[in-house]
Amino acid sequence: MIADGRTALYRALAGIALVAVAAATTAIVRGDPDLALAGESGAALAAELAAAALAVAAAVVTWRAGFIFPVLLATAALAWLVAEWNAPAAGPAFTAGLVLYAAWPPLLAAAALRGLDERPFDRPAAVLLALSFGTAVVLLGLASAAVFDPEARGCVQCPANLLLIADAPGLGDALGRAGLALTAIWTAAFAVLAAARIVGASPARRRLAAPVLLPAVAAVALFGADALHGLDRGFISNDPTDRAMRLAEASALALVAAGVALARLRTRRTRAALARLVLDIGAAPAPGELRARLADSLGDPSLELLHRLEGGEWIDADGRVTELPAAGEREATRVHAGGEEMMAVVHRPGLLDDPALVSELVTMASLALMHERLHASRRARLEELRASRARIVAAADTERRTLERDLHDGAQQRLVAVALAIRLARHRIAAADPTLDTGLAAAEARVRAAAVELRDVAHGLFPTVLADEGLRAALEELSEHTPQLVPRALPAGRFAGEVESAAYFAAVESLRLADHEVTVDAVVENGHLRVVIGAGTVLDGAMIQIRDRVGAAGGTVAARDGELRLEMPCAS
Amino acid sequence: MRVVIADDEALLREGLARLLEDAGFEIAGRCGDADALLHMVEVRRPDVAIVDIRMPPNQGDDGLLAAQEIRRRHPDVGVLVLSHYLDSRYAARLLEDVPERAGYLLKDRVSEVAVIADALRRIGEGECVIDPTIVSRLVARKRARGPLDVLTGREREVLALVAEGRSNGAIGEQLFLSRKTVDAHISQIFLKLDLREAPEDHRRVLAVLAFLRSG
């Protein structure tokens, strides 16, 4: 990430402040090791300085305009060193040391509660922080300093306390004890609040927050324990226990820095995975590929992508209209781009809880997402078209069946009855009149011929056997009418009406155009009915009708070498 | 011979009744739907019931269902189904339960009173009758395996007449062959097609029909 000028300036300032405070602290500790928390040990001082440096470094790498966490963390790190300044060697900084020696735990607690995800302080956090700063800076700092005269307490080499109003040892002790007791209380409360946060968080947020929050709790709790240790005497001193605590606090502070690094590493890894994803699939991913890759890189195989149409409804990758899941087992994270809701990622609860992750997702994958979205909406339109074509074909078939029935039950019946009536007339009236009988016989023959023709027409409209018994029976029956049809291996099962009629009428159309035998083979494979119609001729003329019917059934047609290959999805 | 006629088309029903009366049949009853037919057969016990395949209440194959019901309840009552459909499957359905005293003719034959009368008589004698048009279509059908190619032209003629339900004697008469020759042809056909010869003529029809209908 390229830092802008302002960020670079802040980073430089943080570095300079660290160097200055560290130098001053070293001078103060070295000036009078007996009175320092680090003591004589160079290693202890080095540990103190290293912890502060690591924390400032962690703050610097996470620095972003408007972010509060890095500021709080850097300030806490510097205040951590200032805890050494209430010593005689501090010179003009002595008063600052008196006021701020207990300021780092509240600052660290504030940083930890803010977190890397810049969570606004909620009410419990705000109350806790008010209590902690009041205790540390007002009670143990300002108020205690106001009644503390170092010279009167026997520290002749101490610099002047600039905040001194009047020395009051009794009041000072009372303030100190109260402050330490309150410190023990707020640090414990902080630990409880942090624990509640971690337990209540979604897995994703927990992964992000815990590495920072847990070491911060440890550091603050150690300080709270040290406050309890000093409760009797009324102040935090530098006895061996205090010094051991200080070292442990240094480790915890270093761990906070490590936690920041770990969380950043994780974010970076996710980002890298997303970047790889975009590189891999390029700007034109295969349908559904984006989903698979996202599921893979985010570790949720059940992840789904939904897209929002202009009309406001949601569609899935296949273009089917669907609903966002209600809260519960699945969670939908809505993704906005260009100020409008573009898609939703449906996933395990908490998977995309990290807002940074979602924003990464949008920026890194927006091209691919846009493509996927276009693809899905195209699929939606295609699906709509297919459905409307299917409706048209179905309506036409219903019409044909009705017509077939009407012809059978109506016109054909009547014609047969008329033929019969003519025959009766011949029997009864015309028997004696040969001329009349000849005329009536001719009329009868014509009417009967008409009845036969009508039967064939009605049958061609929509054979009842197709609806009653399915494709195989219908084709076999058709071969009784039309000897050049040769049905071969055909599945006996039933399929959806549009699939059966598409296959049947493809055979009928092929028969109409072919001059030779027409063979029909069909087989069910992988949920598809594959039909091969061998006609030995080019069937161009029939293609449009056949394509319409097969397309309405969601299938495809291929014509090659006098063969027609239909493939339609079937549930059977 | 006593006959009942069931057809929802009144003109056709009455016309057929007249023609059959003229030809010497006794019309024992007429009705227009399947339920009335079943009742009429129960009460009047005709020799043969003439049934239109498509009748109320459903206008589907109610007539065929009624015919099958008559076959089951009264095996001694013959059934002649008149149909608009050339499909052999309806004929096969009619014969599959009780393959005797049953006939399946195309409806446009009703004015050919000789054909109807012949069919009624044969049914009365226990034979079965299949419309020649349906049989000839079955025989002419192209087949993937071509099993009929092994037959001679004469054998195919005999086979068609067997499928129509003709007895050996009737086949001989029609083709001007001696009874012995017909018997020999039939044995040869059954041998070539690997069919088992049934003792009764009507069982034989069923076997041949099933053979012709299969791929």
C-alpha cells in the first residue's frame, strides 16, 4: 500500500516521538537505577524499550487516516515508557511522570476495545474507559500529585513537583489506596468485557480481534494485579514483585504488537487469495467459477452468489428468481458497488463479518463480479425466454389435442353416421331404382373416404397414445401407420410432456421430409434423453419446428450426416 | 342372434340397429353410455354387445373399459368394439384378458353390413375378429430386426388372416387352398417365427398379434 504524504508524516512523527521518549527513559533509568522499575538490569530496560518499539511499529504499520486504533496503541506504548519518569533523574519531566505513570493501561485498553476493525466504543466500553482514565490520570495522577511534595517526603534530590498545591501525606495515602483499589476493579471489569466480546463474536471477527484483545487483557490484568500488590502501602513501587510484573507486562505488550502483525498477516493472506482469484479467473470467468473460487478461498463450500436485478428481485447463478435467506443457518452479506446493491454472498454465519474483507472482496473482484452478474441476468432472460417458448409449445399442443378430440368425437362420428344413413337409404328406398342406388353408392364411398382422411388428419394433430402411453408406444404405433418409420431401441419410461412431444414430432417432421426409411433410437444418459433420428437426407426444412420444440424442453438439436441428434434434460 | 348396441351418437346407433334388423339380427337394446351398457348386458344377456370405444362419461376409452368389464363378468357374452383408432394397442388390450368372443373393427365399417354381420357371427361362434386394415398395417411395418423377411408371400397372407382371427377352414376358403395345405403353412409359419402353436384359434390370434406388435 502506498502511503500518502500525511500518513508518512504521522509515521515519521511516531518514530521521532518513540526515539525521544526512549532516549529520555533510558537516561532516567540509567540515572538512578535503584528507583527505576527496570532496575540495574540492562536486559530489563532493553525489554521495556523493545516492547514499546514493537507496539509503536505495530501502530505505524496499521496507520490509516481517520483510524483511532493506531493512535491509541502508539500513545499507550509511549505512556508505557513514561511510567519510568516519576523518578528523581527525570528532571523537568518529573511532573509528567507523576501524572501519567499509570496512564498506559487505560490507553492500551482503549486501543484493544477499538480493535483493528475500528469498532466504535459502545456504552459498556465508554463507561469502563471513563472509569479507567479517571482512576489513572485524575485520581492516581493529578489529585495525588497535587498533595505530594517530594522534598517533604524525604526525596531531596527530586525535581520540583509543578502541580503541588500543598503536601498532605494522609490524603495522598487515601487517594493512592482508592486509586489502586479502583485500578484493580476496572482492570478486572475490562477482562470480563473483553471475554464477553470474544465469546459473543462470530468466528471471523473473533479471529481478527482475539490476537490483539487477549494480550492486551493480560498486560492490563498484570497491572491490576500489581495495583493489588501495592494496595497496603498506597502506591506502586519498584520492589522485586513490581519489577517482575513490569517484565511480564513488557512481554504482554510485545504480544499485542505480535497480535496486530498476525491479524494483518491474515488479512493480507485473504487479500492475496482474492487477488489470485481475480488473476486466475481474469475478467471473464466461466459461469459459476467465481462462486467456486470464492467458496474455496473463503473456506465455505456452501457459499452462494445471488445477483440483484434492476427490478429488485434476486436471482441465483442459474438465473432463477430466489429470496435472500432469513437470519438463521445462512447469512447474506450484501455487496454494494457504485452506490447500488449489486449482489449478495450467502454463506455460513460470520464468515464475512470482517468489513475489511467485504470491501476487499468488492474492489478486487468487481470486474469478475460484474461479469458473473451480467451472466446471471442473461441466464435469467434466457430462462424467461425458454419458459415462454415452452408455454407457447404447450399451449399449441393443448390446442392440437382439443382439436383432435373434437374431430374424432364430432366431425368423424357424423361422417360415419352419414355414410350409414346413405346405406340405409340405399336399402330401403333405392333398392328398386338402380340409377339412384349407383348415385348413392358413390356418395357413400366419398363420405367414407372423407371419414378415413379425417381420421388421419386428427391422428396427425396429436396422437392420444403419446399422452396416454408415452414416446415408445406412440412411435411404435406411428410405425403401424407409416411403414417407413423404424423405431429401434427406445426407453419404455415416461418423460415430461414437452420432452415426449418434442421427440415424437421431430420423428414426424423427419418422416415428412425423408424419402427413405427413418430410424429412431433413444437412450437416457446422465439425466438426458438422447434421440438419434436417422433420415439419410438433409432435414433443413424441418429444423425450425424441431428446434422450437426441443428448445422449449430445454434441449439442443444437432444435424449431421443425415442424422438428427436431440438432447433434452429429463428427470426420468 | 341377439345384439345390444352402445353408441353415444344417436344417428349412428339407430342406423346400425336398422341395418342389423334388416340383416336378420334381433336388437335387444340400445344405449348411449358405458354404465347403461353394463346394466343392459346384465339384464338382457345378449349374444354380442356392439360397443363404441369412445363414450360418455369421460369420452376417453370408456367403451373399451366397459367391454373388458363385460368380458370378465360374462365370458359367454361376445363383444365387438367399434373404434376410430387404427392403433393395434386397443385391439391387443381387448384380447389380453379373455381372447375369445371378441372383435375390434374400425368404425367406418358400420355401413358395410356384410362385414359387421360376419364379425358378429364369428364372435357368436367363439372366434375373435381383428380389423384387416389394422393387421395389414402391422404386417407391412418395417422392423429393425425384419423377422417377417423369412416368410414367403403366401405365408404372409396366411399370417395376416390368422391375425384377423380366421379359422383354418375360413383361411382355406378365402385363399382357395385345401385344409391340409393351410395347416402345413401355419405349422411352417409358427416354426419360422419361433412361436408356440396354441390349441385354440383365439389364443393363436393373441400370440400372432403380440408378435406383430413387438419391434
